Amino acid sequence: MSTQTDHGHELIPRPQQTPEALRTALASVDPARLDEMQASKDDAFAKAVEWQSLSPVQSWVLAWARDIEIARRPDLSTRYARAKDNLEHEDPGLAQEALRELSAVLDEAMKAIRE
């Protein structure tokens, strides 16, 4: 587990960006997504072989590190869930704000994992 900036309460420490560390972290914060993670990992590795490139694997690691960052931090997961709930709100202004908030949460999580 790596060192990190204090973001308030965190359910688990930020995991290293390796497949096994990410899987272990996901099992702690969102075990219902383990099958999804495995399927996307299998797809990423198959593409890496087909394309003869590590970019699909690198993208997989970043996407799951980002999602785990959101799940392990209640501040981010609350904002994320609220924004997702309002994406299709009947009020276009609220839907647009939800889209901005969702983007902000994803950006904050990505920035945090790249520290």
C-alpha cells in the first residue's frame, strides 16, 4: 500500500497499482464487482496480446485504481452516487450539474492515484 495525501476518512489504504493489490482492495470495498473486474481484466489481457501492446493492461489498471479510489473514500463515493442518481433528472440544469460533478469526482480520483 502506498503513501497518500489525507482525504479524511478512508476505508482502506490506497492499494498499489498491481492486479492482485487492486483485486484485494476491491474485495474489501466493493466485492460485488469482482466478477466485473475479472471479465474486464481478461478482456484487457486478450487485447494486449492481440495488439502486442501493454496499453490495454495499463488502461485496466488505471480504471480500476480510479474506481477503487472512489469506493475507498466515503467523501468521493457519496458524491459519485449522488451525481449518478441525478444524471437523468427531469430538470436539465440538475442533470447538467450532475454530469459536471461526476466528471469532477472522476478527475479527483484519477489525480489522487497519480500522486
